[in-house]
Amino acid sequence: MDMRKLVGRNFGRLRKQKGFTQEKFAEASGFTQQYISGLENGRRNPTIVTLFELATTLGVSHIDLVLPDDESRSERSKSSKKK
């Protein structure tokens, strides 16, 4: 499981659920829109402090950003069948 992609998917889903565009989230959080885009595309490797700050701005727990989603469960299932 690629944690960068998982965090990016979870973050993007939660951001949209909370009604933020990338630009509005950038304004509210202090992160750049480019950072947010890279995060959602799985190109960023956020620190635990960054996860906490992102989650705080979203009004969710930092754990929500790392919880496995359906896609990661599917990936895990496929990789365990190969073994």
C-alpha cells in the first residue's frame, strides 16, 4: 500500500466533503495550492505534524487521513493473493 497515495485520496475526498476547493483550503491552511495538488496526487510525503495541521483545518482527526479506503483494501487483497 502506497501511503502517499492513500493520504492523498483521503485528503481529497475529505476536502471536497467539507466544501473546500484546493485554493480555498490553501488560503485557510497556509499551505500552497501546489502543495495540496501534489499531496492529492500522491507526490508528497507529509510529516505527522503536517497531517495534524491538514486534519485540523478540515475539522477531522489526523487518523482519518491514514485510514485504509476501498482502493487500498483492494490493493492489499490483490497483493496477498500473489504470495
